[in-house]
Amino acid sequence: MQEFKKSLQAWNKRSDAFTKQQAGYIVLAVALFLLAGIVSLINYNLGQTILFFAFIAGLTFIANGVMTAIIRTFVVPSLEVPSSKPRKK
């Protein structure tokens, strides 16, 4: 258990917020997908509802990745301040 805790702490230190968020979305989508499969064996309609939420989590993962790529490509470079050169008097 300590090794798992240490590995999570190390991952927390070396990952940025975007990576953590994306990992959360994909873990949620996979967990819901597996849960939907198990629940569908007992209650088909409830399993389909859970599968819908897994699909939404997957779409959120993709949309978040695309929007972050667009923002990092087009918006962030225009916000960077160019280095100012000292003026001669």
C-alpha cells in the first residue's frame, strides 16, 4: 500500500493539472464502461444508462484534449510577452 501511495505522490509531482484531469476522465470512462457491462447482466436498461455516462466521459476526454491543443497552439503564444529591448536615449 505504501508503494502505491508513493507512486501516486510521484505522479502528482511530475504531472500538470491538464494531465491529471485527462487521467481522471479516462479512468472514469473505463470504470463506468466496466460497471455498465456488469450491471447490464442484471438490469439491461440501467446498464445502458451507465454506458451513456461512460460515453459522455469519453467525449469529454476527447473534447478537452482538442480544446486544450487549440488553446495551447493559437492563444497561449499570442499572450506571451516579447522580451523588451532597452531603448537608447
